[in-house]
Amino acid sequence: MELQKAKELVVLAGRQLVEAGLIARTWGNVSCRVSATRFVITPSGRAYETLTPEEVVAVNLEDGSYEGEIKPSSEKGIHAEAYKHRPEVNFIIHTHQLNASMVSPLGLDVPVRDPAAAQIIGERVPCARYGLPGTGKLKKAVAEALEQWKNSRAILMAYHGALCLGRDYDEAFRVASELEKVCRDFVLHRYREISGGEEVGEDQLRDYFVAKASGKAVAGFPHFLYNSEREGDSFKLYIKASEEEPFPGGEGDFIRCRLLEPGPGEEERFPEAEIHRRIYRRYKDIRAIRHGLAPDIVAVSRTGRELRPLLDDFAQLIGVSVRVAQNGGNPGSAEEIARKLKGRYAVLLRGNGALCCGPSRGDATAALMVMEKGCKALIGTSLFGRVRPINFLESALMRFVYLTQYSKKAAAK
């Protein structure tokens, strides 16, 4: 393929991945084969929404060398292995999509039961052994999976995500879409086996998880604690925020609150503001907060259990664990919520979802996306009795690298 055309396709694919929710922030990567000896790939740590063809990097297939000052994705090695093992493959997307990520911590190969799906994706989706992102260990594990399952066009990577292979752009995205269905069906099939339930769906799966995870599940209805954004010595509390518009800018969509103390009448009308105030006062690096009430997040919050990373992007973006705090807007519970955020960008609230934070709106939103995936992974893997989080030291290392390198790159773009 002509070099410029390949770069333009990679840029287009990156934007499509973000729009489809298959990646968050700068996670995931895209590549396109140019010739027998070269491919182009997305750069390291740059936002896909603003990526240009000039930033896409050409890489030598054999030795991983490249020209110019822009570094290619740290995952260039796994793309190179796929191109070497599969000469018919010309386009690759590495995703962190929801259902594939959910089953990846199991480390199990996933059978493809639907014949129509098998025509697109292969009869089995192998799972490569775990390795830290960008390492030779992960590259070797992917190579082994590619070698063992020569007809599969999707590879799961333990605790990490998926590699979707296509003869062209369109086929790679078809594989990614089909992989979501296959992984969802894999988990629901397991639920049907162990529960004996006739009705099978995500709602039943969540209820089953909560019942098994805790004998004293928190009851009641979730209450929205609003989103917010720090501005100087005050913050905006978005009282009319929604999933579609988490930070609306219209008149009456937000109130402005002081950082040091509540304004007149604020405590009576918006007691939730105290939670945001305590967080901003305690952590200078946090500048945006989103309250996540996705069903999977609420289900995990109802168990009252601390959440540890089952996915490496969770460890990087959120931290080594997510603690649980009491839910409420009074000063005592607000202070507990703020305190339990130390060293992390999310905290679970008993029965009321999670607060997800970050240095910007984008960071808080990405943390929320990863939080939902982490909760979904816990719910799904619990059916198999194999909930084994990433170990603390590796989680801490990934968090450190993210904070000192990748988050700064993304923020600069």
C-alpha cells in the first residue's frame, strides 16, 4: 500500500476506535502493512482525536527500527509478530474493548460456538500469557498464540486487551465487533451453566454476582452526586450533567462553588458539593470529577468490596486499588471519600457507584471508562472462580510510568 494512504487509514481507524468506545485515552494502537518489510503504526502517547498522518510512524518489520523523532507505539513488537506470522494480514487494531477485556484476566482460550462468527473470527480465540505492556515477554506470548492458532483472527492478551487482524481495514473492525459478541456469549453461557437460570442477561448476571459476593449487599437506589471541574479558587458543580453531556455549559446547567467554604444556601440545596470540595482541597492534581453510575459499577459498589486491577490500563489510570467509602454529602463522609482517594483516581461509594477523577475532563472520563471495564471484568471472572488481580508491584510500576510519562504526553496534545 502507498505510504500516505496507509497513514491516513491508521488515523481514521484511531478516531473510529475512540468513537466506538473500543479504547480510552491513548490505550490501544493501530497499524497498516505498507510492504513486505514495513508497516506504519500510531505513535506513543498521542491522542487519537487530534492525530495527523504526519505523526504516524513507519517501522521496519524485522528489527523495529524507525526514522524521525516521533516514537512509535510501545506495542509495535506485537504488531510485527502478527505481520510475520500472518502474511495475509494487512491491518491490525489492538483494542481495550469492553467484553474482550472482561474475559482476558481468565487467561482462557475462548471457543467460538456460532458458525457465522467462526467464519469471521475463527473457531477459537486464544489468550496469550500475561506480560507487562510493551515488553519482550508480551511480544513472545503473542507470537506463541499466533503460532499455535493459525486460523484465529483475534488474540486475547491476559489482563490487557485484544489484537484484531484483518486483510484490510474493514475486516479488522468486523473482527473486533464479532469478538465483543463472542466474549459476551462466553460469559453468559457460563452463567447459565452455574446458575441454572432460564432468563439470561446482564441484569441477571449482576444480581447473581452481588448475591454471591456479599451476604449484606447495600440496598437502595443510587443517587447522582454530580460532576464537577475545578477553576482557580472555585469549582463548577454540573447539576444537569448527563452521560451524553457530562460537563454542560448552558445557563443553569451548573453552579459555581467556593473551594474554602460553602456559599449561602449551598449546604441545604446541594450538600453533594461538599464531597467535591474536600477532594479538590486535598489533591491539587485533581481538576475534574465524574460520578459513575453504570450498572456494573453500581453492582460492585453494592458489595462493599475493594476493587483491585484485573486490567493493566486500570492499574495505570486509576491505581493499585479502589477503596470503598460511605456514601453521603455530610462533612464526615465527604472527608472519608476524599481520604480514600489518596494515590488513586477513583473511589467506590457503598451502593452508589464510584467517583472517578483526574487532572482534566479527559482524564476523569477515561478513568470512568476504565472503572466500568474493571467492574465488568470482576463480575465476569467471578463466574469462573478465577479472580486473580495483577500483583501489587506490577500495578504500582504501571501507575508510576503512567503518571510520569504517558499522562503528560496526552495532556500536552
